[in-house]
Amino acid sequence: MVKGDPAGDAEWHHLKNHHRDVTGGWLRPATFGVMDGLVSNFSLIAGVVGAGVATHTVVLTGLAGLAAGACSMASGEYISVKSQTELMRAEIAVEKRELDRHPELELAELTEIYRAKGLAPELAEEVARELTVDPEVRWRVHVREEMGVDPDDLPSPSLAAGSSFVAFAVGAVIPVVPFLLGATSILIALVLSVLTLATAGGIVARMTERPIWFGASRQVLFGAVSAAITFGIGLLIGTSV
């Protein structure tokens, strides 16, 4: 490829962007948030409907479940990802200190890593030395190779928290909407929730290159079991109180 050649530049950008971003930290909390919001709030609504409460109580319960769940999800994701990032940064600081105190030992360790990957001993040492001439490059290489962590792409606590909050709220509002519009039966909420679970599961399956039917049926199955359990508990308690 000739530098400055338009065709070569286009090929380089294609190769560079060939894979999707799988390290941004948004897919897991967003996916989990939608599923958790929908399943937990529909299950909550199913429980109070099974208990035979009035429609306005169902709406109040659903909205309260939405607010409480979204805030809980967001705070939990923020704290967990923040703690994970802080731990990574602490270990990176340890690695930097070791590089300053024992550079030759660290070089030998990096050389051994490259030997284990299949490089000849002489070549492994040469590569390790070349990559560690610049101090800024050196610690980054050691962190990536020894810890399996990209120091320039650590998970974002704010992104995880925001994704969780929005996703949970979106999922949790779906079973509440029919009751907000005047429905008195859980049937419409059930159908809407099943369709949403199947769609969301299918989308995730498509993104992860799994069969769409598998992702859709898995989400519907888990949601149905959760809703059936809480509805049954609500029905038992409602008839006995």
C-alpha cells in the first residue's frame, strides 16, 4: 500500500473498522436493563393483578417499580464498573512501579510471553526490547500483555449507568402503558410484553450471530416463568388476605 494512495487509505480504514466495538461497556447493561425492566415490572404488575387490586393501584405499582428499578440498576452498574476500573488503574500503577524498579526482570517476562506465543527466543527478545524503548509505550505493552487490559479503553461507569437507567425504564414502561390507557385486564400487557421480549431477544441474537428464534424464545421463556411465579403468589395472597 502506497502512503497517500486513496485506494490504499480506503482499504486501511475498511480493515481498521472491520470489527464492531465490543469493549465499550454498553451492550451488557443495555440488554440486561431492557430485559430486567420488562420482566421484573411485568412480574410485579402480574403479582398485584393476581391479588385483585384496583387499576389505579396497578398503575401506581408499575410506575413505582419503574422508578425504583431504574435508579437501582443505574447506581449498581455505576458502582460496580467504577470499582472494576479503579482496581484496573491500581494494578496498572503497580505495573508501572515494577517497570521502574525491575526493568530487566519485566523485559524478561515480556520476552517469555512472546516466546509462549510462538516467537523464536532471539526474535521474542528483540520485539520486547523494541516495544519498550519508549516509556509510554512500554507500560502500555506490559499492561496489555500481562493483564489482558487495554489501558486506553477502560469501561466507562457513566456509560454503563446511563445505559442501564434508560434501558430499564424503556423495558419497565411497556407493561404499564396499557393500564395508563385504561386497560383493566392484564391480557394486553401480556401480549405487548411477550412481543417486546421476543423482539429484543431476536435483536440481541442477531447482533451476536445466534439464531433469532433461539434468542427470542429464550427471553420469552424466562419472562413467562417469572411472571407466572409472581402472578401465582399474588393470587394466593390475594385470596387468603
